[in-house]
Amino acid sequence: MNSKIKLINRRTQALARQGIIRALSARLPLYVVNEYPKSGGTWVSQMLGRALNLPHPRNRLPPLESAIVQGHYINSWGLNNVVVVWRDGRDVMLSWYHHCLFPNDIKNALLVERTRRDLSFDDYENVQRNLPEFIEYSFTRQRSPRFSWAGFVRQWHPRQDSVHVRYEDLRRDAPGELRRVVLELTGEQLSPERAASIADEFSFERQAGRRPGEESKQSFMRKGVVGDWCNHFSLEAREVFGQHAGDELILLGYETDKAWIDADTVPRDG
């Protein structure tokens, strides 16, 4: 019963927060970092907040002043000043698997409890064996968010009134991408020196205390690499993902066709 009360309270707070954001994003203004979970939205929000000297009230009601707010929104109604964060959906699925099934340092216990109740795997550590069923679950019957990665892509990819940024490009050149996002979002120029300083402050190494690729399942910042899906996706996992989101992967330019499903995958920097 205690877990149910906590879940109801969280949902009530989330609805209130979303209502405030949709009502006031154009007026204050609020800058909305929107993502499918585990795409890098927290990282972008942190850097953007520092670049614009604005607060980033994560998972709290926004102040009645200009701020950086972060969310997972499928409906664009009322949202202005939006930065959409993209990430290869296969890496998203791998990161989302760990976030949904292993407790970490951002108090995700309710999500883990609910997901483990839905997916009672014999061994949660056996990621490769479990991924096909988890991917199917994420696209067809997960409870939060109530939309899939493919649905998010179809809704937000066409939005030319939003600023778009990729996790992979941030990993390659965080200062350059931060400068571009700030310019497109506000019309303001961020100096290369300031952008480099912010990128260093919020780098994986500084925040996690580990190098990218050094995994900690107990941390929200689990691994911080690009292409790690290659190390964990079996043929079955690739087929399930391709069935549900192969077209969206092509739409975002992560693949040119569906040949990757049957091809031998080679680990990238994971």
C-alpha cells in the first residue's frame, strides 16, 4: 500500500509539473529539454542551465521564473523553447533495461519494483538473454512512459520549431554542440572557452568519477558510451527492435536500411 501511495503522489506531482510547464513555457520563458528516457537529457539540461545561468529543478515543480526543465513528453501542446535530445534507440534500450531493472542513485526503486513484477526474469544480470523480451515489453506494454521510443521519434522528428541534438554528437564534441544549441535556442553566442569549461564541468569523468566504459549498475550514469548495444544485442534482440523501430532508426539516420539486423555487429567504443 505504501508503494501505491508513493506512486500516486509521484504521478500527481508529475501532472502538476507538466501543467505548469505547458502553461508557462512561452511566458517565463521555460526552456524544455525533451527526450525519450536515457537519451542524455539530464546532461544537456545541466550544461544548458550553466550556459544560460538558469536553474535546473530536476523532477521538481519549476520556479515561477525562467528555468531549464526536463521531461519525457509525447504531446507538443503548450511546449515552447524545446530542445529534443536524440540517441540511437538500441543504446537507449540497453540503458533503459538497466534503469528499469536495477536500483540506482536517483531513487528509481518504484520503477524497478514495478518492472520486475511485470518481467520476472530468472537472472536480471543476463542482459543478452533478457533483452528481446524487455524490448518487446518497452514497445508494447510498459506503463511509464506510456509511449515507445518509435512513437517519440514519429512525433518529434518533424518538429522544425525545436532544436535537435544527438547524444552521439555531444560525445564527439560537447562544446561545439552546446554552442550550436544555445545559438539556435536563444540567438546568443557562447564563447568557445566558456563552452569548453562547461563541457568539462559536466563530463562523465567529472560527474561519475569514472572513465566512459567503466560500468556501475548502481549509478544513473551507468557507462557513458556510444554503440554498446553491439555487445549485448543477440540476433533475436535485433529482430525484435527492427520489427518495432527499424524504420525510425533509418528516419533518424542511424542506419540506411535494415541490413544491420542480420549483419555481424562489431563493438564500437563500448
